[in-house]
Amino acid sequence: MVQERSSLLIEAVRRHFLGEGYSEEEPPAGFDAAFRKGGELVGVKVFTFSSNPVRDRRALRSLLYRILRERACDLAYVVVDEVRYSHLPSSAEFEESCVGLLKVGEGGVEVAVRAKPLRGAGRALEAPAAGASAVPLEGARIEALERRIEALEALLQRLESALQKLSPERAPPLEPTAGGGAVTGGGGRAAPQAQAPPAPVGVGGELAVLDLPFIRDNPWIRSLASRAGERASSD
Amino acid sequence: MAAALDARRVVAAYGEDYGTRYFKYGPLMERKPRIMESVGLFLEDSPLLREVYGIDKKLVVDYSEVMRYLGAKEMLVRNLIYPLKDGEIKREDERSWMVVTELTRKGLKQFEDYKKKEGFEGFYVTAAIAARAPEYMVEKLLEVHAKIDRETGLVKAFTVIAQPLAVAIAEKELTCVVVESGHGNTQITPINSYPIREAIISLYRGGAEADAVAAEVLKDLGYGDLASDEKAVRRFKEEAGLVPLDLDRAVRAARENPQKFSCRVKLSPLLEIDLEDRGWYRFLIGEVVFNPRHEIYESYKKRGVLNIRPTVVGDRTIEGDVPLSDAILQSISETPVGIHELLLKKVILSGGNFQWRVPEELKGVAVSAREKVEHMLRARGLSVEVRMTEDPQSSVWKGCVVWSLALPDSYLWDENRGEGWFKRGVHY
């Protein structure tokens, strides 16, 4: 029940990316938020400072190494509070790592170091000289797959909105969840769930309550569902 | 981004609102909360009850049941317990905790048949308490629920949130200021995905102060004997009380045209109170909720009728009689500058103490709580938007069941953040 500085930073970053035309997505493990525009997924991680600048620099470098190792996004940004900006390693380290740096202050979000593509860089780094020709092939395949996924998502959204128009009470617009499997979707992909499969849905009573005015389209449902991700990344 | 909700959680989502006067509880599937009066009566050892009626209970809760055992006034003073005072229960107040345990148990046991539902393993219970409630209340409530789960198997997971946060959730607002005014206190809570704890102001005043003024009005009208009858006073307050847009103007208008502002309040088939030419008293009852600092209340303060203790926020002390608009602005000023404007655009009023009647013929002089707060804030030159919760009585419960529905199963209790699930098999 405590407002944390990190949640304020995330809110500011959220406004920044949404203002840039990105849409928010379920963040990959290790990130606090993620935003997509077209095929480009941007991961955002808030860095929380301690009272010890030396320890902060070490922790930040570990974070950069982890982001580079995992490459869960196309672009990655570390978000910091501008008050402690001086505790950071030099911006050259960010530029070399490809990880971007966002500074959040009273004036809003400032891109201190622009992120460079991680995945492209990763593939180039991983590819041994002998297999150099495999890199563009793999890249092209992934791009083609991404385009197909986007087309399928658009089709899915159209189908779902058509279904809702036909039978609103049978297809309540739902939001992400807490736990088990999908009852129904509301215009996007269900986040992968590690839980047991969903319980059988009853004769409709369960679904009907989800259409109550205080539940339908409630932004808190998405906000709460994403807290497990926030926790995992801050641990 | 969208995904899906779990049908099992829909069935298991359960909310509890521990209000000073009412306990509201029940599963989401019921669509609205059930309500019990937050009161318990400890029964003294009575051969009559035990041997003649076969009743061996030590404690009964909820006013409807308590009524059956009410006896002499002296016995009531000793044994009638309202467990929450200003939204809080003292750690060592064992009898109050026993009442809360019994209220909670009685509530949950009404839904024992949920155990027959396929896949049901117990409720995900979210309880709402005052924003400034001491931390030990969370621990005590956890103990209460763990105990009930051992007895009934009805609580699979349990968590606690602040009442104003629950209101924001029910109102679907991620960034707002919730002003929740109940019987015992008024909590001003700025929220930006989380309650901004450093900015919360909890005033120790609420419906009880309006009751106190209503009791004084009854005395002045010659009904001093009714002033100690809680039910009669509350009924009089609800029927006669009005919120003035501007107290001085309202009193002047009522004195110039007493007939228009007068009313009769029927408290029982045998008793009707006529305000005659003292209709202006009606505005004193409503104004005290918003501005007890008005000079008109000086005599009440001198007599100890309005004795509102101050609130300590960080290193500052806020007087208990601070105008509500000042308290709201003080609270917002403690939040980051970047969200001040957003917060001023979404001031949400909630709680029974903001439900005031506005007679059609008195509109403009008498106003709703929303109009009053908006007027007070605009008088400070601010562009604000104030609204009432759609359903003040059950908005906290609604927020609780949404929390129960959506908080991930794997999100376990974190002491630092003060949120997450206490779970059977993990914590108890």
C-alpha cells in the first residue's frame, strides 16, 4: 500500500511511450514494462539506487550484462531517476552496450542514450565467421514470422470485435489475469500462463459477472495482473 | 494488451469492507455485498438463556441478532462492543478482535455451499481497512482468516488493501484522489497506481460529528431526551440535515423565509419533530462535515460537543477542524508536482457521510456533497472536477472483489510493499 518511486517512474515512461504511438505489452521476464510498435518490442527496466554509488555502478553493470545475455526485447532501456543520475557509469558504457538510458525528472522523460537493436547486434555477435551467411537468413525468417504474427493478431482482433457485436453477453470483454487459463480474450493475446488449466466454466454465471460495470474494461485488472512481472524483475 | 480471467478465480473472489459502522462482505458471484452492523454483544452467563432457551453462546454479532438479547442499559454499556473506532482496533482490545473474528466467520460461513462447486478450494479474500490503519491490524486480520480457514477450509488466500484504494479500483481510476468519509473518519488518499502513503491525510471526523450537531439541535428544539438515542439522532440527521453551498448565505436565506426551510421529521408513529422557524439549524448539521472551523460552531467546541483530535502527518500536525478543501489541497501538495493537475481533475467522494439529500425547492442553497467540495475548491481559484462514487455504500467491496479477481496467484505477500497474497500452505 505504499507508493514507490519506481511506480512513478514507470508511469512517466508509460506516458512517454504511449505518446510515441507504442502500445503496452506484457513485459518479458526481467523487465518492468514493455511497449510495441510494429515488429519492435521495447523493454524497460527501472533501476533503483541504493545509498552506495559504488554498489549502484556494479549493480547497473550486472543489469546491462543480463539484458545483453538474455536479449528478450529488440530494444532495451534502463530508467533512472534524474536525482541520482550522477551515480551512473559514464554514458559511453550504455552506448557500447546498445542498452538505452531514460532519465525521468520533473520535466518528464528524457532519452539520455538512445537504445540500439539488441537482437540484431546479438545475432551478429553470436554468428561465427564460418556461418556468416546464416545471419541474414535467420533474420529474414524472423521478420517474415513477425509479419505473419501481426497479420494474425489483426485478424483475431477483427474476429473478436465481430463476435462481440453479434453476442455481447457471450463474449464479455475481458482483461488479463491472475492465474489460470483463458476463459475468453478481449482483443489480444493471452499471456503465457504457467498455471494449471482453467476450471470448467459453468453455465454462464461466472462469465456474466465479468460484464458487471465495475469489472468490464477496468484498467486495474491489467495493472494488477502485471504486478507479478514487476515483482519478478525487482527481485 | 489483453488476456483472460480464470473462471475459478471468478468464483473464488471475495471482498470484505471493515467499516466503522458496517461490515460488508461476500463473493463477487453475489454481485453486491451483504451487510452486517459492526457490533457484538457479549452475553453474560445466564441460567435463563442457558437452561430455558438452550442458548450457550458467549457472543452474538450483527444488530439484528444483538437486538434479540438486549437487556438493561447497564448490561449494554458493559457488553455491547463496536469493535472499530475511527476505522481502527487497538492491538490489545481482545473483545473487539473477538467481535471482528465472529463477524468474519459468520460472513464466510454463509457461503459454505461454494465448496460444492467444481474446483473450488477456498476464497481469495481481499479485506479493506482504513488507509492509515496500523500495520498490526494486517497481522491480526491474517490470524483471524487463518483461524477461520482451519475451521472451515473457506480461505485459500488472504490480503489487505486500503479502503480508498478499493474505491479507486471500483471507479476504474488509476490516478485520482479518493476522499472517503465514513462514520468515524475521513481519509484523503491520492492514488497513482498505489496509494501515495506520505500524502494520506486521515481526519478524525465523519458522520459522528454530524450526529453530534444533530443531537445538539434536538436539544435546542426541546428534545434533550432524544439526544442520547443514537438511532433517533441518526434518523433526524438524515431527514433534516442539509449541506449549504455557503453557510452564511444559507442561514440568512432560511431566517428571511423560515417557512420554506422548515420541515417535520417523523421519528416514530408517536413522535414528530417540527423545526418551525428554525429551519436554518438544518444547515449546521451538513456544514460540519465540510468546515467545522466555521465560527458558528464555536459554542459547540466550548461545550466539548465538537472535539476533533488533530492528525499527525510526518512532522506536521493538521488540526482536526481543517476545512475539507484545505485538507485535500494539503494532501495533493505532498505528491509529485507532475501529477497535481491529474489529481485535481479526479477527486472522488465516497462513503455514507457524503450522501445528503437536496430537496428540489431548496436547490442552489442546499447542495450535494459533490457540489459543495467543488465549490470550496473552486473558491481557491482551482480548476477541479469532483464526482461521487456511483454506489457509495458498496464501492469499497467492489474494489476488493476486483483485487481478489485479478491479483496473480503467484504474487505472495511482500511486507515492504504491503501487498500480495497470504496463502494456505505457504503462510498458514
